[in-house]
Amino acid sequence: MKRPSTFTVIIAITMIISACGAQATPTVNPVDIQNTAMAAALTMLAETQAAIPTATPVPPTEAPTQTALPTITPLSLPTLQVSPTTAPASNSGNGDPCANRQLGVDMQGKPTKIRILNTTKSPVTVSIYLNETELGACGYRSYKLAKGGDVVMTDVVYGCYSIWAWSDDPKGKFNSSGGGCINNPDKWTFEVNTATVKFVGP
């Protein structure tokens, strides 16, 4: 068998050594890795944004109309049909100290007596009002009187009185009024009937 020449053997050995020898490890630049990662992240972000559907405008809603709220109408209260002969000035309450004062038992002034007699066939409500006197006595008081009943007030004083009487009896509703000025200590009597409250004297 023919032996290879020495030159051929040297070339073969050189080639084998260069092919099998330790290969140089390529060096990796960290900046290149960072740039590659950044490019991949930006690509993913761009693809995500492209996948989001475009926002379609919401159709306009109908503007609410202003509907007037219902108003509350207060119920009218029944009014008492009273026509006093002399309407007391205190009913308005405009600075009158007697407007909301109850006729007291410790009034200043000369004492007298008043009797109110119900001569009707129905129970009645009676309201008596003393106009303010020189000593400041004044105010209201009321009583319920049975059919034929009466009341005697012994704790009142000289002064001008207005009296109202009314009945809500279904068989005979009425209201009446009257009054007078008292200037002595005798017992003054007023009679209630369906038309008036009549002064009948001491």
C-alpha cells in the first residue's frame, strides 16, 4: 500500500487540528440584548394597540325635558261665620297684646260679674273677649253651654266685652254675636239665641 507523503500528512493534521480545535466563543454585547428586548416589547405594544377596536361614538341621548312638579294646594279650612257687633281689634294680632292672651283670673280693675245664658234648643260654644282696659286687662275665654245652660263669671272687671256664640248641631246650626260695656259691679246677663247675643241688663 502506498504511504501518503509527509506533506500530505502535515496538511491533513493541520486541517484536523483547525477543525477540531477549540473554537472561539462569540462575545455577546449586553447593549445589543437590551436593544433586542426593547424592540420586542415595542413590537408587542404596537400589535396590542392595533388589536383594540376603535371607539365608536355613543349616540346622543335625548335631553331631559323639565316637567313642572305638581303643586300642593292646601285644603281650605271651614271658617266660622261670626259677625260681631264690635269686632275686637285684637283679631289681627298686629302688635295687640290681647291677640293671643287668655282672659285671666288676676286682672287689674274694678270687679264685676257676667252671666251668659243659652236660650236655644242646642248646645252652644261661647267665646267672650275683653277689649284692653286702661289697666291692661284683656283677652279671650270660651265655654261650652248645654241647652238651657249658663255660666257666671265672677273674676272679670269693668270693660267692653264682645261675645260670640255658635252651634254645630245638625238640627239647627247657627252663629250669633253681641256684647256691651260694663261699668258697675252688678251681675250683667247676656242671652244667647240663634240670631244674636242680647244684653238683658244687670
